[in-house]
Amino acid sequence: QKSCDILASSHIYRGAWIMTLDENDHIDNLIYSDNSKEYEVFKKKVKKDWTPHCISKIPKADKFYSFTKNPLKECSDCPLVNSNNCTSAFTIELRHKDELHGYLNIYMNKKYLNDKSELDLLKELAGDISYALSNLRLEASLKKNEQELIISNDKFEKAFNNTPNIIIISNFETGKIYDINKTFTNIIGYEKDEVIGKTTFEIDLWHDVNDRQKYIDSFKKLGYV
């Protein structure tokens, strides 16, 4: 919102909006520098899968931005066409490392459309916004993954400790014990702190060393025991 407001306050620009997309390229948010009735209509129309002409022009232009020199003629179906004094529009992708995060649209005087220094400034601005959006998406993804990991660990913990079967997590080759479940403690009698770090031989789980070797050989051959 702040970016749109700053752009709209410039003597060069008449208004601005930013459309952000989620990871599936669906519209996530739409922010405009003016909360007019036209904007509300524009917002509703976009959310119904209508694509503004200024955005649909970008792939055809074979660039990551487009110019709309005559909005009244080119964008007759856009609710915002009469809200910006019929100025021209500059639309640029908000893209960072080949990931599309949205679009920035700026209404501006026609004489600035071919101004290289102005175009360079807008490209830099779009790059800064894209970078910020990329970080926000990354943070959201990490937070989601962290939450999913917590849920997964919780499910594993419940299944691990509530099963009536004895479960030992140990090193396949050495027999070193990493964890045991509650059923192991209830049946065998050892607490976790008594066995973790020790081997299955040290707590006498195998009466004959050859039995374990037969177990390992069978597992390697069949994939199960």
C-alpha cells in the first residue's frame, strides 16, 4: 500500500496498483492508491478471472513490461479507465529469479513513456518490490513447512508410543539404540535413559550374536523380516 501511495503522490504518476500472486499464480491481493468506487468494481472483476488488457499485453510484447498509450481505446472494459484522467499506463511484472510474484501498474503522462531514465527507475522499483515479495513468500513457505513438520512429528510421536508393539530405533550395522517406545519400557523394563546410546548387545536383547546376524542377512535379502 505504501508503495502505491508514494507513486501516486508523484507529479509524474496519477495512480498505481499492485497485484500479487500466490505460488499457483492465483491472485493473492490487489492494492490500489485510491479507494474509489471504480477500484472496488475493478477488484471484483479481477477476482472473477478477468485479466486487464495491460497485463495480457506483456507476453505479446516479448518483454516483462508493457505500455498502454491510449487506455480509452485499448482498455474500454476496464473500470479504472475513467478514473485516471485518461493518462497512459505502464505495467511491469514483479518477477524475482524466474518466479512471478505479481504486477505493478502505474498511470502516467504519455511524455514519460519513452523516457529511459524514468523507465530504468521503474524497473529498479519493480525489482525491489519483487525481492520483498519473494522474501515474504519464502518466509510463509518456511513457516508452513515448520508447522507441517510439527504436526508430522506429533503424529509420529503418538503412533510410536501408543502402539502395543515394541519399537526400537537403532543403527542397522552396530545395533546402537537411538530411541525406544513406551511399550518397550512397559514390557522389557528399561527406561529411555538406560538404553539410549548403548547397543542391543549391551542390554542383552540378543541371547546369541548369531541370531542378530541371521536377522540382518534375512533383511538384506528380502527387505523385511
